[in-house]
Amino acid sequence: MMNNDNYATWLEIDLNAITHNYQQLRKISGVPVMGVVKANAYGHGLEEIARHLETIGASWLGVARIEEALQLRESGVKLPILVLGYTSHKRVKDAQKANIHLTVYDPLVAELYEKEVDAEYGKLHLHAKIDTGMGRLGVPSNQALPFIENLTRVPAFDLEGTFTHFACADEPEKEVTAQQIRRFENIVGKMKEKGINPGIMHAANSAGTLNFPQAHYNMVRCGIAIYGLPPAANMSLPQGFKPALSWKTRLISIKSMSEGFGISYGHRYHTKEGERIGAIAVGYGDGMRRVNGNHVLLRGKKVPVVGSVCMDQCLINIDEVPDAQVGDEVALIGMQNGNALSATDLAQDWNTINYEVICGMAARMPRRYIR
């Protein structure tokens, strides 16, 4: 087990929280849950989280890129894996060899894939993506039926699923998601009329899973909620969900400063007489954002980051923590002495979303997995 005393800054990931959150989503949806582990499992660690989800009974894994899927295969993960985004046609054989499912979202992509399929490795497993209102990847809904009909005529293709993606599921008061659901169900209905099996139908992300039960279909795709974070600042997760990730560092220096002393790059902050400044061993090289308004927890008290954030360190005002000592643990995300800072709190400081906060966790930070 990792000894935290050995590290300057590190992440702690509670696998029990992930188990609990996954089970909650399974109960809420009543259908299989695809665990979305793209972007290094939202910063939590791709291989470790994927293996854990496999252990606790996840049905599918979702990634953004084939490189992530191949990494999981190389690490021994056996679950079905869907690449939710773009895959070059030059990687089709790699997908076949590793039994990886690809997304097909455009007639040109389908044409290129067909040319690259190698019969030696069987059919290419595909999920057709329909753009019902996101405007990103996906065949436009008014062109979806002939597109899918053409897919089913290709002997080398195995159409295993049909899906779409919601643009505004975290804002249920908007009509957009209801429109997307109607478009998706209309296309699927026409497919069935033509005798085409849509396979696994999936549309709901974490927000869709929580806000639109009518869109659970055969499977839901959950990422952020599995990690115990709300899909949007205006949303709360149901009671019982638990954040899995804590981000910690250490107080490595304490100084009592003179009046008007400029600190850190650019001298953007000047101290008061006797102001106590602590250095902590975390910076933008770890994922900290170089903005004004950062805060951390020291001995359970919320204290401000002052001066410019550096690559490997930053400075904090510790006047409100007179008993602070070098070596004290500092929390950027997590619980300390009954007080908490969340990734959503940090996102507010950074004027961004919690997804960006956790996906930006640098690979150089050790990750400790708690079971």
C-alpha cells in the first residue's frame, strides 16, 4: 500500500464509493450500466477503475479513443468496450483483433471501415450514432434510416447497438431532451418496421439517467455520477452518492513575512507585516489552475491561495491556522476535520465545470486506491 508520507501530492480514490454509486445507478435505471472510463476514468485511473467495474458486475465500458480500449485489453479487461467517438479506419483491424466495438456516425466512416475489415478476424462490431440534437457526431436524424439500412446490408458489419447523446439532460425544464427522445424513438420505430433490430438502445448519460427515466432503454451510460459528482452545478445527486476522489498535498514550508514583501512570480501579492505564508507541494503541473481565488483546507480550515500558482508549488495564507506545522496534510478536494471541499467547489473557483477539474488531474500524481 502507498505510504502517503512518501509523496508531495497525491490522489485517494475510494473504490467502495464507486461500488456504491454504481449500484445506486443500477437500481435507479433498472437496466445495465455502461461505466464510462474515458479520459483516464475522469482522472481516477483508467485501468484500476475499469478492472474494479468489471469486478462489481458492470456490463459495458465506454471510452473515447481506441488507444484507451487497447490499453484496457492489454491490462486484461474482458468486458465489452465501446469507443464512443472517432476511430481512424486504419485501426479497424486492431479493433477486430481486440474485440472492440466502434461507433459509426457517418456514411463516409462506414465506407472506410468496410474497406478495412479483415474477414480473418470476423465481423466488425458497430454501434450506430444518431444526431438527434447535439450537432456533434452522429448521422442527422432525418438521414438515419437509410444510413442504418445500408449498414445492415454490409456482410462484414455486425450492428450491435443504436444510440444518441443528449445535449441538455442536466436542464430538464428545457424541451430539447424531450425532442431528442421523440426523434430517437421515431427512428428506432421505423427501423423495427423495416425489420431492423436496433440492438442495444442507449441514450442517457448521467444526467439523463437521473432526469429522464423514459430514456433508459436497454442500457444507460454513466460517467460523472459513478465517481460521485453531480452532472452540473445546478443538479444534486440523489441522497447516498459518495465522491470517490480526494486530492491531497502537504505543507512544506512556513515563513513569517515582512510588510510589502512580494511573493511568487510577478509579485502579484504583497504581504502584511508578520503574515504567515505556507508553501504547499502542488501546482499547475499537477492540475491546479493558475487563477485567483483558489482555496484549500488546512487542519479543517478553508484558507486562500495567494500569489501566482507555480508549476510545482503554491503559497497559502495560514494566519487563521496558528497551530499549522510543516508536514501537515492539505486537502484541495476532500474532507478534513468535518469540513469539505468538492471538485464542484474547485470548479466554481476556476470558473469551469467539475468534469474539467478531475479530468485535468496530472498523471504524475500517485493514486492510492482504498478498498
